Amino acid sequence: MLRYLLLAAALLAAVPALAQSTPTDAFARGRKVVAQIDKIVTPRGVQDDFVATLGGVPQAVSVRGADRDNPILLFVHGGPGAVEMPMAWAFERDWEDYFTVVQWDQRAAGRSYAIEDKARLAPTLTFERYRDDAIELVELLCKKYGKRKIFLMGHSWGSAIGLAVAASRPDLLYAYIGVGQVIDFRDNEKRGFDWTLAQAHADHNEAAIKALEAIEPYPGPGPFDLAKVGIERQWSVHYGALAAYRDNAHFYYDATQLSPEYTPADLDAWTDGAQFTIRALLPQLGAISFKALNRLEVPVLFFLGRHDHTCDAGMAAAWLEELHAPAKQLVWFDDSAHLPMIEQPGRFFAALLGKVRPLAGR
């Protein structure tokens, strides 16, 4: 796309200067290049960065779009604690010609982690509170930008929040879009583990087999164990469950270094916030399931990577097949796993434009 050609040309022009600078200086220069390219300059554009108080807790919000008359699309990030704001520059700019896109650092995540007292935050970290924060944010966005409804997109952990919002407040949404949709956390972990162990056996990878068999039964009864989850993720990522055809996701996480919206201090806060959040929420995840939910009063679209075994795509597709909704659609991304928005950004944008954007006319 034109945007990526411009970015590549700008970075190539900067290579001589970057090579002579320190790594910190190089990233700072790169962030300036990206910021210049991504700057919203259209007369009716919006580029807002503000703190919203949701459930009594201040949280960081970024709003960007070329025309404020466009419908709002709120992206609810994964994790818990895995913010999308610092890597969104790598895939979001094209969306902003047709949507006003909102990135939100949830409570205790990313930039939001640094602006609230941790002792006060800890007891508030419940799934229901995240759902209610999202509802408050949607209401705030509608009021602030003069909208009746918005689109809500949930990714991974954020897809659980998003589905809960769609069930609770369908009146606020044009449609719900689930990306890397989770349906049942405990069943999802079991399926992901079984797939990963099968890959290790097929690969005759004795180190992986030994490590995985040592944590059986996985995830087992009771609260999830962080150390066991870490071992499963190490090998599932190695076999492409997070990013298809890749044994790591460095390309995705390294994009944060060029984010014009995140400073190095913000990136440190992201790491600290993710650790803080996952330790608080992990014991709760095993109880979260949408298997009993079979009806929604809002159009539902699932954007699923064919190779996603981080949040099992087959389970999500089967659940959607049984769902009763005013409209529903499944969009497969055949060369993606859990990150289709950046693994296949062109096809993802085309699906947003062709299948989501027309629903704003409802």
C-alpha cells in the first residue's frame, strides 16, 4: 500500500544518519519519521490523546481518524495487559481513512499503568470491571464525538471483554468484531496444549516433548499456573500458533520501538503493567466461558487466522455457527495465526472496508 511504500522510502533515506547514531538515537529518529507520516492533517480529522476516568481509574486513550464524520472503531487489546497502541502504527493508518480508530490502554496496562496507584488498582482487576470500563468508554466516545453507536473490535483477551460488552449493551454497537476470539479459556488452553505437543512429536523435538509432558495435565483443575502457561506458550509460539510460519513474533513486538505514541519509559511501563495485570487476572481466567451464550442482539463478525492455536480458531468458528444474531459472518485469514491485522494487513483492511464499514448504515 502507498503508506508502507512512503514509510520504507523515508526510513531508507534516514539510514546513513541512523547508522552513525546510537540505538536510542536511531529509534528516536525513526519515531519522528513515523510520526510525520502518520500525522492527521485533514481539515475534519481527529488526533486526540487524552486520559479518561473509567470506573474511577484514569486510563490512556488515543483517537485518530481522517474525518470525524466516519464511524468510531474501538480496538480492545489483548493480554491481559498486552496493549496494542504502541504497534498500531504498523497496520492502522489505512483504517483511519474510513473509521475514527480508538486505542485504549486498559486499567493497569501500558501508559495507564503509570498514572494510578498500584495498591488501589490491584483489587479492581476483575473481568467484570474491565467489561464495565469498556462500556463507560463507549458511552464517553459517543458523547464526546456526537455518535449514536460505534463498532467494537476485541482481540484475544480483549475479545472476551468485547463479547461481554456486546451481550450487555448491544444498543451501543453497530457490530462486534472478534479477532483471535476466545470462547472458553480453560478449553482453549487444553486445545492449544494438545496441538503444540502434537507438533513437537511430529518434529521429533525431544526438548519440547519433555518440557510439555512435564506440565501435564495442562491446564489442569483450579487456577492457571503462570509457569506452566509460560512453557506452553514458549513452544506454541515456536510452532507458529501466534504468528503463522514464524517461530517467534519479534516482527510484531519490535514495531513498538518506532511507535510515535510510546516513549521508552512508556514501553517499560507496558512491561511492568503486563506482569502486574497477568498475575492478578490469571487465576480468574479459567472460569470465563461463553459456551452458554447462544444469542446476541447485534451483528457479529469473526476475523480468524486459519493457523491460530493461541485462541483456538476452530472453537470460535464452531461457536459462531451456533450463535443466533441479527447477522453474522466468519472471515478466514488463511496465512495468519493470532495476529491477522499485521500478518495480512491488506486483506484485513479489505475485510474491514467491505464487510464492517457498510454496517454503520444500520
